[in-house]
Amino acid sequence: MNKRRYSNRRRKNILRVFILLMTIIITVVMWRTIKIDVQVGELTLPKILQSEKSFADTSGEWNLILVDRNHYIPNNYQVELTELSNGKKVDSRIYPELQQMFNDARAEGLALFVREGYRTTGEQQKIMDEKINEYEKQGYSAKEAKKRAEKYVAIPDTSEHQLGLSVDINADTDKCSSEKVYQWLDENAYKYGFVKRYPEDKTDITGISNEPWHYRYIGTTVAKIMKEENLCLEEYLEKYK
């Protein structure tokens, strides 16, 4: 009986070791498969993973579409654009309020202009590549340069500029200071339906560093609430939607 028990115990121990070894081997093989970008049919594994990313919900109110590093712009998203006097473009639906905001700001002696409006995916990618290259020239590794660049530049297809709903507003510094323009926008933009999208005290939520020039159209009703309650778009949607 003792020999039989010993034999059974020995077989169980061997089986446990075999299972452990197989688990380790399978794990290593799977990891190496991911690392070497194995072909799966006509798609590479990274492309398959990319196809599973989350897309922005465009079924609700158009002015409240949330686009960030966790919500990509759907491939079929379309926007009707209006061209501004300097050649930049915006979603036609925000043009009247944008123009009125500029008219009122200029009436108060401010000199401002839209530096950036709508962008294509290609244009956004170019900006990202330039920022990464800038950090690489400073001595950062490719991985670290990309990580740092993404703090300041939205990942292509996650930029609000690609919606046509955001504008970067700068001052004509020959006529007035940037600080005056940024202050006026911070105090008044919500009246026209625009909010500072990436404020300094919300970087842990938005994932983007402070951008006092970047304003997003969301409509006057929501903008007023966000201004009064000091909410960023993510916080507003979580609280009210």
C-alpha cells in the first residue's frame, strides 16, 4: 500500500511539474508572438487590437461628442465645414457663435485669430510626428519621446480638431498680449457656447496639459453649467449624462 501511495504521489507531482512547464512555454510563445508582430490572415496582431479600440458615441447630441485617448473618432464621421477668412475651417454649425465671439472681443480692443481649426487625420499625425522628433533630438528614446509628445498632442483620430468643433485662438501680439486674450476668453467664451477644453486643474482627467488657447464648442446651456461648476467635459458627461 505504501509503495502504491508513493507511486501515485510521484505521478501527481510529475503531472504538476508538466502542467507548470507547459503553462510557462505557452506564455512565452504567446508573448513572442505579440512581440514579432505575427501575421494573422491578412491582418497583423496590432491591427486586430486596434480594431477593438473604443469609438466615440456619435448617436447623441453632436455638440457633446467626447473624443479623447479612450474614444476614437469613427471612420465614417463626416463634418460640413465653413472656411474662415484666414483659410482655417470649422464645423459650419459653430461658425455663427464663433464669429459673434470674435466680433465682441474685437469691439473691446482685442486682436485675436483662429490659429488652428479643423484637421484631417494626416495633419494630426504630422503634428504628432514633429513633436516626437523634437523630443528625440533632445536625447529621449523613441518610447519616451512618444510618451511625452502625447501629453501635448492628441493621438491621431482622438483630436477634437478632427471634429471641427475646436479652435486654437491666439493673439496678434503686435497689437495685444496673449494674456489679455486668454483672460477674456476664460471669462467670456462660455456665453457663446465655448469652454476651455484642457484647463490646468483638470490635466489628471483630460490627459492633456494646460492649453489656454484651445476652446471647444458645446453649446451655451452646457457651457454655462460647466463654467459655474468648474467641470471639464468628462466630468459633465459623467454627472449629467
